[in-house]
Amino acid sequence: MTGVAPTSTLDGWVRSPFTGGGSTYDCYEKGSGPGVVLIPELPGITPQVLGLAEHLVDEGFTVVVPSPFGVPEKEGSPGYTLRTIARICVSAEFRAFALDAKRPIAAFVRAVAADLNSRTPGAGVGVIGMCFTGGFALAAAVDDAVLASIVSQPAAPFPLGKARQADPGLSAGELDQVAARADSVGFCALGLRFSDDSNSPRPRFEALSRRLGDAFEVIELDSSPGNPGGFSQRAHSVLTSEVRDTPGHPALLARARVVAFLRTHLTPA
């Protein structure tokens, strides 16, 4: 595939430490309008993640990007990613391999979302999780402040074996609470993945669809051999590294759907 993904820098972003759920991490904030928490993918807040963050700001959202791992603004590389994964694998905060896990990092994200909701317009806030953090966006929706979750290529727990491949990425109790909110207050989630992405397996999406039903919209981009979008079978990051600023590009259209989804659910009628 030709071209490069949109990127940006931390210029204009305000950094401040935030404590919640028993953890403290730096958070970066910019923009005005309804609130969106954007949890970075592995290995951290890369220029591509900032490209997505800046796009959300341009679309009229107040965006907060927590930094729970990695070095903000550092370009991704295989070695950097592996070092970050090694740290995550031994961290009780993330529970990288645990089944049916209530992860402590989700409590931190919920606290960030509640704080953002208290000081931004709109009916509530949205949370976007990507790659390893995909499921955290859904776990955050236990809190009433979260009205919309974007679950992009969720990769936790790491999908080793059939049980982990089908694990939804949050505990059964958390999923029960999210499903109850979907039934009672209209909470909705949007999931995205590439068709041949083994790191974000289809059984995980099927498990979420069974539990959430029509409240879980799924976008699956074709990454099979010879696909019309020109994606590699290793394509993974739907909203960041695979996006191209070309009209009609499938990942660009998926990003546009994310913006529309957030605007629909966060903007008061």
C-alpha cells in the first residue's frame, strides 16, 4: 500500500498527571466540545496515535490521551514494541494473559472518563481503546459517564489458545453491567478489526456480539489475500497506521464512522 498514515505531535497538548483507580499516569488534553478518552495502542502515544487524536480535536471533541505505557511522541519500532510488551506482560495493572479479568487499568480509565465528563458539554463521554487497550474502552462503560465505546482491534488478553481468543477483554461482571446499560440507557459500542488479524480474533467479537446484540456495531475490513484495499494480511491498526488520506480508502471511511458514531451518541439532541 502506498502513502503514509496521518501523524502529529504533542504541540499544543497540555500534560498533567492524573490519579484515579489507584494509579497515576500523565494525561494529555486538547480541544473543546464533547469529551473523548483515547487510550493509546502498543507501544504508546506514537505520532500515528497523535494523528488520530488531532483529527478528533479537529472534529470538535475535547480529547484526553492517557499515557500508561511507552514514551509519548516516540515513533514505533519492533524493538520498542517488544520492550513495551515485556513490561506489560509482568504488570498486575494490565493482566495481559488473564481470562475473565477485571483489570486495574480499567478503573483508571473510568476515573479519567468521569473527570472529563464533569467538565465538558454533551450527554456523556466516549472512550476509544486500540490493540491491547481495546477492551479497556468497554470495561470503562461500567461508569454512567461513558455513553459510547470504540473497541478497535482488541488484543487483550493476548490470544494464545481458544479460550483467550474468545475472551471479551473484560470480566464477566463488567460485561454484565455494560450489557445492562445497553438495555436500559442506550449505551452502544463500535468494534473494528481486520478480517485476517489473528491478534484480534473474530471469536472475541462474536462473544461481544452475543452478549451485547444490536448495541455492538462491528466493522470488519477485508485483509484477505488480494483484498481491494491493498491491506497486508498482517494489517492490525484500523484507526492509525493503516489510515490513508485518500477518498474512499476503507480505513479512512472506518475512521469517519467512528467520528459520526461519537457525535451521534455524545451530542445532545
